[in-house]
Amino acid sequence: MKLLVIGDWILDRYVFCRQTRLNPEAPVPLLEQEREEFRFGGAAAVAKMCHELGSEVRAIGNRNLVPVNIREMGGLPVKWYNGEPDLDFDLPSWPLKTRFICDGRQVLRVDDETVYQLSHLSISRWAEHCEWSDKIVVSDYGKGVVNDRMVQKLARSGKPVIVDGCRSYGEKYRGATLLKVNHKEAVSVSGIMVADEIEEYQELATIIRKRFGIHQVVITLGSRGMVYEDETTRGHIPAETHPVADATGAGDTVTAALACFDGSLENLCRKATELAGQQVTNIGVASLVGETS
């Protein structure tokens, strides 16, 4: 499978600590840093997961929207390759999410974000990469890479367009082959408030699909699994029962699974649920290597 992944690249920083005592300056714990790790987040995490699930991936992200190949992507400092000399991106230009982990659980997250205003993108310069791909994946974190007309323009390529949406409005995703949103994003995309019940979200999937000309809609519901709908089928897939260490990366895992595998929407959602269930047993975004069977 050849995938073109477009979206907001995010850098995730994990600070692992242990609590030593109460802070004498304020009524909060005093944490002692033991180590830190950097991992890919946002569309960069989706691209990496797709690669780990066996797809060949090209990625387009925030740093000058340079198309690159992540086949040899390693640790930090980040180097993405496209057959040319190494492209060393200015990491501070990526939104940075710092998570503090203490005694095996996340206790604090601090975001340092740059929202880009990329309103005049020329999709035509990506024509070669659209033609190369079997599918196009759009990972929208609302940082500015995915503009109002991007999905509609990409859909004209004739390739399936799988979109991981954010808290935006539905017209932004009109024409997508598949739209995946979480339950809060579904309310934002549809503009309709619903009771927090599975049946209500199932109806919301119908509304989103019909109103915005989207072929398939998946709404994730956290510990309650997900609902799905296309022109002929609809249903609910319960979440797998696993001890949850950290929900970070579960949504990106679902997006990668929906993009990397073929089959009925129901089977895709079952595979995505399985992989997301394994992801939440880890602290932070974990590798999917070995999870393709």
C-alpha cells in the first residue's frame, strides 16, 4: 500500500519523573526528572504508524510543506529522507506537546503550539505524489496545514481520501472517502448537540455522511468503542478490554489502521479497535511493529 500522508506534524516530549515530596513553595508534588524522550505526534505519528503497518509512505507537513519519504525515519534529531541530502527541520517550528509522566501515569501536559495560516496552498505541486499513492491520508490537528478546501481538491485526484478530522466544521471535509472523528469532534463537525449515547452518535454519523457527501464515517467513543456507517452498513464495535495506561495515540492508531488495510468498513473498524486497544496499554505513542497480523 502506498500512502501519501498530509497534515500537522507535532513533536511529543515525554518527561519521566518520580515524586519525592511536597513542594515547599506550593501545595503540589515536587517531581524529580529521571529522563526524557521525544516521539512523533500528530500527522507525523500517523505516517510512522502507517510505515510500521507495512505501507510505503510519503509525508507532507508543516515545515515548508516539503514532501518527504519516512522509510528511514529514526530518532531525534528528526531526519526525513526523499532521496536528496538530509532535510533537517527546525524542530521549534513543530507544535510541541510536553507530557509529564509520574509513577506510570500522565500528571500534566504543557502545549507550545504554532498555528500556521496556510490559506493559499497549491495542490497541483503535489500531483506527482497523489498519482504515486494508492490512498491519501489527511491528519488535521487544526494547526493550519489542512485548509478549508484541501480535502475537496485532493478528492478530485480520484484517489481515496481518508481524513482524521478535528473540532472544525463539516464543509472542510466535504467529499472525503472516509471521515474519522471522535465524539466531541463529531458534534463540532455536524453542529448538532446530542445526548451522550451510542445510538445518538450513530444517528450523527448518518447526518454527517449525507450532509457533507462523505462515503464512510467513523466516530470513536473512547472506552465505548466506535460507531461506523457507509451507504449500505452501520454498526457499533465495542472497545477491547485492556488496562489503560495512557490514551495518547489511540486516535492516530485508528486512522493508520483505517488507511493501511482493505476490506469492509466493519472489518476495518474491528482491526482499528484491536490496535487501539493495544496502544492504550502503553505510556505515550508506542510502535506498531509486530501488530500487523
